[in-house]
Amino acid sequence: MSNTNPSIIHLNDELKLLIACCQTDPSKDDINYIRSYLDTSAQSNLTSLASSHGILPLVYKTIKNLSKNDDSYSSTLLSELKPLYLAIAHRNMLMTSELIKIIHLLNENNIEALAFKGPTLSQMAYGDITLRQYSDLDILVDEENAFEAGTLMTQNGHTALLPLNILSNKTCLHTAKDFSLMSETSGAHTELHWRLFEKKYNISLLSCPLDKKCQTVKINNHEIKTLQNELLLVYLCLHGAKHAFERIEWICDIDRLVRSSEIDWVQAIAIAEESHSKRSFYLGLSLAHHHFRTILPSDLMQGIDADDIRALQIMTEKQMTKKDNERSDFKRNRDTFFYQAKLFDKKTDIIHFYLSTFFNISTTDCQTFVLPERIKFLYLILRPIRLATNYTQKIFKK
């Protein structure tokens, strides 16, 4: 089994298979590669691998479609994938229903709320809420409405997973970006966001009220507000880069959004530049173009084919092949930290990232110690104690 495509030489056979299965229109080479892989005993690991990369529905659909004209595809594999796909589809429908209820609850109480990722992205980019895996709902509100939104949800069937007063603490709101709640009936997990990234990344994608950067998507005959295409595309690239594109799903999202949406590329580039995130933006597009044949404007190709972006892509692909079970949590976090430091456009942002990581009050600090505003200076004492304790525990676990 071989693949001479130079754009994916840094990926292992398993990841190449997943990418082949996620193509919108698999080529003859893709089909042959899938067939050659499934002829080996390696397919026994395919189900768990597809699930861990968030693309099991796409893998199932591809293999099912190919099996219609070729009975050589494993019926055992399909029978293993089918119940898992149906379970994901069922859960996605339940979560979509939950999302609609939450958005209506907030809107009825005059709280502007946008949904992003989850069902809205699945509908926009894939045209089907069942074709994308997601484990939670992401809802964005203005920071000034975070406490009221969280309170409303807890009064209407949701349990806060941390003390609710975090949302009324200015220090916590400044350092954190989201708050987790769980539905008492469906078990759906919701992350209530008031910003898209932690302060340490120095990324400002929302410099104006939410209603200035939104559009609507229709799901089950309900109109749900979400991020405008250009802002969503930049966000997806930055989110994937932040996590070193550990999951194929995050590259596939970029490809499917570009294919399904009208993108104002001038505006998208401007958003990336204004947020000092052009490298991450180009990296996401580069991965989508090279692995999913995403069609991009010719003048944009010069930027994504630059030597520094290509080097960053190679580094990312090598990161993607690293298996978590071969690294301790400490080593994995360390690798991700130094990888993230290479994503910034400006040296001042790199310095800000290092200083914020080690010295600024973090989300974890706020969650561990919820202090009143008047004594927030104590975080400066408690933070090094927490870091030293965690570091010592990780050393002994190695």
C-alpha cells in the first residue's frame, strides 16, 4: 500500500485513509487507497480511529456508498460502523432540539445569542446535522450578559458544572472564555461563551456587538443566528491551529465550509490580519487545500504556499501522527505549548503568550479559587502554588 502524493508524506497510513474517506468526491486514487487498506487486517482499528477524529459518520457514509457497487468491502466493518453512526445521528438530533430550546429561551429574555460549531456548522457546511460529530453545544453571548444567561439556563433545566458566581466575577470573566452547563433531561453539554479564545492568545475576533457579525441558518424550520461566513472560517482555522489540528474533522470543516459558502476572501484576510492570526488562517487553508483539494483563489495561494506556512504545515502533520498513548499528559501539553508559540504573527504576541501562560491569572485559577474582586490580588499567590502542585503530581505519575 503506497501513496506518493508529496502533500501527505508526513502522515501515516491510518490518517491517509481517514482523509480519503472524508473527500467530498473521492477520486479513483482515493477509492483504490481505501480498498487496499480495507484488504489488510489494519481495518480492525478503523472504527475507534474514525471516532477519535470526529469523522465516523463520513467514514461510514463513504464505505457504504462504495459498497453499493463493490461487494468486496467488508460487511463486518459496515455492520460495526452502522449502529455507531445511528447513535451519533440520534444524539445530534437530540442536541439540535436542545440548542433550539436554549436559543429561544435566551432570545425571549432579550439576550442576543449565537450558536457556532455543533448543529449550525453541520447544517451550513455539510448540509446535514447528522454528518458531523460533536459532543457539546457552543453558544456565544456578550460578556455583559453571561451571568444572566447562565442564571436563566440553571433556572430552566440545566446544571452548572462550576459555581455560577464565576459569571459575576469580573476577574474570572476577564480570564476565562466559557462556562459549562449540563441539561438535566437530555444530558447535553453546553458551553456558554462570551469570547472565542482565552486572553493569552491575544486574539480579538469580536470587536463589535454580536448582532453586527452574524447570519442565520435554518435548522428544522427554526432560524438560528450564527457567525458570518468569513468570521467563522477564520475561527475554524484558528481553533484547529490552537489544537495542532489533532483531529481530521477540523480540517474537513474548513474544506466543507469553503465549498458550501460564499466567502468574501478580502474580508476574511482582513479579519485574520486584524486579529494577528494570518499564519494560523493560512495554515488551516493550506491543510484543507493539500489534503482535501479545497479550491482557493489564485492570489491567496501565494500566501498559503509560502515557505514558512509550508514548514508549519509539515510540523503540524508530524504532530498529527503522534499518538496520545505514547505521550504523557505533561509531554503532550508541553509539545502543544511550544507548537502554539510558533503560530503568532508578531513577536510581541509571542512574548504576551509566554508571559500570560506563566504569570497571568488563568481560567483554571478562577475555577479553582473563586475570589471576590476586592481580594483578587491573592491569585498572584495561589497561582504558583497550584502550578507547582500540578507539576509535582505529573512528575510522579511519569
